[in-house]
Amino acid sequence: MTEAFKQNGLFRGLQNDLAHLNACVGNNGGPYDLFDYSWGYFEGTRLLLREAQEPGIIIDVVIYPICFNFRHAIELYIKYIIADLGRVNGTGQQYQPGHTLLRNWKKAKKLLSAIDHSADDVAIFEEAIKHIDEVDRSGQTFRYPESIKYDQHLKDWPSINLAVLEYHHGRLFKVARDWHYRIDAAVDRAAQDGTLAQPYRRPPDQNGLLRSWHFFIYRAQTAALRVGSFFRG
């Protein structure tokens, strides 16, 4: 028996003339993956950038959610590359938990060998990632005015231009959408060949021994898939 979906006074749908504004979440149309979330943050960034240029908007405060959304979109997208292409090539590569960009990008960039891509497109991502990492390595700079040690964020940065952000957002998201189609195709091919590894899931218990055992099982399953594919070929 399927349990009824939950709702409360704030997070709920409406069954009236406003029902067209109901957004489907969770298993109601999903589950949604890292790309879906990334796409949402990319789109949120685009909408905020457009609206922020309207008269009367105080861009000195709207700039923080704009930059936060943009950074988070990129973070999620990099993790999506690792999660999906790691299954395609069977390496067991997993993204680093937390908000790191550069370390995960190094993994993602290697995994891109599984799809057709240009050096120019990689450079677009790399440029944005390096710029963001210089300003917001921890993912907190645009969330709070100070660090947990009460150090002021952005005190050495005088201004951020919306047009510059919009330019980089537009060309980066164009590449992200193109790669998404290619990654999906690679996943589909691996699934048809029987070589697609199961999604890696970290165990709820973060004990180091259990993590190692869980990862060992994952690698063993992946190796079995490769051997089976070899004999079928």
C-alpha cells in the first residue's frame, strides 16, 4: 500500500484556479536527480539576473542569491557528471561530499572522456570554476556576510557586474545542456550493453570500515559487469 504524500500549511498544492502553479516534487513526477536540481538553480540564476535589471531592484542585495544560485548550479552539475559518467566507465568515481568545486571538477574532467566534447567547452567551465573558487571556496561567501569566525566576506571585492555574470552564465549553461544530452546517451548505451554500474550509495553509517566495505562491494559488482560484457562481446 502506497503512503499518501505529505503536505503542510506552507508546502502543499492547491486544487483551485491556482493549481497551475503547483510544482511537482519528490516522487510526484520524480524522483529528480542532480541534473534536475542543477537545471533549477541555473534557471533560477537566469530569472534573477533578468529581474534584477528592472528599475527599482536593489542589486546590492539581490547579488547574493544570484551568485549563490550560480555557484550551486555549477556544484550540482559537476557532481552530476561524476555520478553518471562514473557508472558508465565503471571506475567507481564518486564526488567529494561538501561544497568543493576544484577537486570534484578534476574528477569530472577526466570522466568527460566518455563523451564527445571540445577543449573550448571544458575551458568555459574551468574558467568559471577557478574564478568562483577564488571568491567562494567553501560555498558560504554568498550565503552569509561573515564566516563562523566572524571574518567579513567579500571585504576586498568592490563590485560584481550583473552583465558579466549573465554572459558567463549563458555560455556555461549552453555547454551544460549539450553535455547533458551526450551523458544521457552514454548512460543509455551502457545500459543497453549491460555494462552500466548501479548507482553508488553511501551507507547511512559513516563509519570508515563500513564505507570501505560498501565501496569494495560496489567495485566487485562493477568488475562482474565488465567480465560479463567481455564474454558476451
